[in-house]
Amino acid sequence: MSDAASRDAVLSPATAAVGSSGLVPAEKPGRFANLKSFRRDQMWSYFGPAFVASVAYIDPGNFSTNILGGSQFGYRLLWVLLWSNAMAILIQYLSAKLGIVTGRTLPQNCRKHFSKRTSVFLWVCAEISAVATDLAEFLGAAMGLDLLIGPALLAHGLSHTTALFISAAISTALVFAILALDLAGYQWLERGIMGFVGIIGLCYGFEVFLVHPDWQKAFYHTLLPTFDHGAMKESVYAAVGMLGATVMPHVIYLHSALVQPRLKTLAPPPPKRILPAIVREYLRYELVDVFVAMNGAWIINSAMIVMAAATMFRGPSYSPTIQDAFHTLAPLLGRGAAVVFAVALLCSGLSSSTVGVMAGQVIIEGFLEIKFPIFLRRFITVVPALIVMGAGWDPLRILNDSQVLLSFTLPAALIPLLLLTARRDVMGEFVSAIRTSVTGWVVAGIIVALNVVLVVQLAMG
């Protein structure tokens, strides 16, 4: 491809991408025909995509892995969240950048620029991560609601399994209602998700205020990377689970799609192209969006570990469930603290389940170039969670194992992203700088190394 053709590809408006979840078209294109009118628009109106993506970083999988990490190792693994957040900022910005510059999602770019065999392999890995995500997030929503209404259902003579199924059915209906917000426009869905993030943050702010943590230890272990040498296998397992729960593969695919509706508002009527200066300005706005949203998610995640470390620390042999955390908080901090915990879990499950369905749709439509109804996707993903609940398996163990599985599938999303954003024929003048590419590959190397260590530890165990 010639340099001129590359620039045309980079600056042409997207034609294949649609609204944030694919339910409605984007706003009328050409809203900003020049840089001056673009800059006059308020930057806050470009906040949203990264906050939707950030929900995946505070989902029920984070609840389970952070509770496990805090109860087994106290404040020791707080550094994992700090480094995971730094990785998340880089990865999410690169995903958004790819979507803004090319006008295509990451799955669409994979299908366009890689061989068919490679694309099929990447699609399989992406679907595995999407299924694992849907399972964890739907379980979390059902468990959160069960903590709130389950005792009343049990008091009326229902079994625990029946009560959990009722909670799951209500959660399904609520997720459908949240998805329907997109029918009113992509920004309504973004605002709804941002509202859930705000509620989760307030809930954990309240929890940390009550537990009076040891801030000196928390600060020390946030900055100093250490494992528990007396329980290396368990601490590595917990760290990889926390990494998988924080830097999640499905949302890497999703973020490249979330920026598409706003990109369409910048596109002038054909055959004109978006000015490079406008694209550059949009990238700056998105970087601010990513920085604020990801750091907010990091603070909430850290609060989860701090709460667990201050109230539930028992050592590596202790493996509490989410229900244990709920029932531990009530006698220690009062019934209100337990209810707030359950509300945070419910909001996390509902919002992240919605985002997971959106990501699944972006994955299947992008890789296979087909249209797939988002409500059908939600219906299909309910089935595995219902099987797990019906079989009586340990929900917390399923949540933790799903997060480790996500860490294994993460390179299949991260490596194509790094390859594509480093290619001039894909990105044109917006190709990643050498230092950015090197940092990205270091991140990928760390993730793969942690996975290898985990496999060795499990094999030896």
C-alpha cells in the first residue's frame, strides 16, 4: 500500500462500525467539519468509552480474586493492582487509538490484516474469553441479588438453589433493561454504566471508611512487588487471577468499538476525509478519558483488597467465598456494611454483564463479519451460568478459575493489538512510537511469564 493510500485509509470515516453495542446507528456525521468547531465542543462529552471499558476491571471476578488475595496475603499483593492498572492504561489507549485511526474494531482489523487461519484462532481465543467473562459476571450479579433477597426467599420455604435461580432470572431481566438504554442513544448507555461505576465507588469508599486499614502497610505493599515465599504457588495463583481480572481480553476488543459512534460525528460528507489534526485532538481527549477511568477502577480494586485485608486476613490456607465476606462484615461492621457490599456486587455484576454481552457481539461480528442480535447473545450466555448454579459448584472457585483463564487468553488479544498499532500500513502517521511498542511488548512478556510460572507451579503441585 502506498503512503497516500495509507493516509486515506487512516483518515477515512468508518463504514462498517456501528453504535456502541450495535443496536442503533451513530449520530449524524459531519458534526465537526473543522478543528475549530471540534475544539469548541466540551471535552466532557467525550468521556464515556473508557468508563464503559473500566467496568470490566471492577467486575465480580475482581471481587472474588481481590477477596481471595486480601484474605490470604493481606496487603501484600496490592502492587499487582498498581502494575495491572499501568498495563491497562496503555492497552486500553492503544485499543481506542486503533479504532479511532482506522475506523474499524480490533476484530475487524484482525480479519482484514491477518490470514484466515490466524483470524480463526484469534476468534476462538476471543470467544473463550467472552464466555468465561459472561459466566463470571452473570454469576456475580445473581450472587449479589441473592445476598439481598435470598434470606427472604428462604424464609418462605424455598431452597437455596431455587432462590439463586430466581435471583438469576431477575438479573437477566435487569441486564436486558440496561442494554435497552442503547435504543435511546449510545450516550444513555454510557451514562447508565458510569452511574453503576459511581455507586460501586461510593460503596467501597464507605467500606474502607469503616474498617480503618493500616495505611502504612497498604502504601508499602502497593509500591514494593513481593510474593509470599512460604506459599509461592498460592500467591502466584492469586496474582495471576488478579491480573486476569484486571487486564481483561474481551474489553480490549470492545474499546476499539466504543469509540466508533463519536468518530462518526467527526466525519464530513464523502469524499472528504477527517483532518489529521481532528483525529489527533480526539486521541488526546480519549487519553484523558482512559487515564481518569482506569485510575478510578484501580482505586476501587485497591479498596477491595484493603477491606478484605483489614477484616478477613487469615493466611494462605483460608479460601473465603463471597458469601463469607458478606456474613463476616455484618458482625464486624454492622448490617449496613454487609448490605452495601451486596449492592456493590450487584451493580458490578449487572454493569459488567452488560459490557460482556456488548464485547461478545463485537467479537463475533468483527471476526466473522455477520450480524448477531445482542439480545440473543445475552440469552445464550445465560445457559452456562444456570448449569453451574444447578450443578451446585462453588461459585467463588468458578469465578477465580475464570479469571486465570482470562489471563491465559489475554496474549491472543494483546499481541495482535501491538502488531497492528505498530504497522504503518494500518496506522499511517499515527503508528506507535518505538518506545510505546517496546513498553507494550514488555507488558505482554510479563503476562506470558506469569502464566508460565503458574503452569509450572500447578504441574509441580
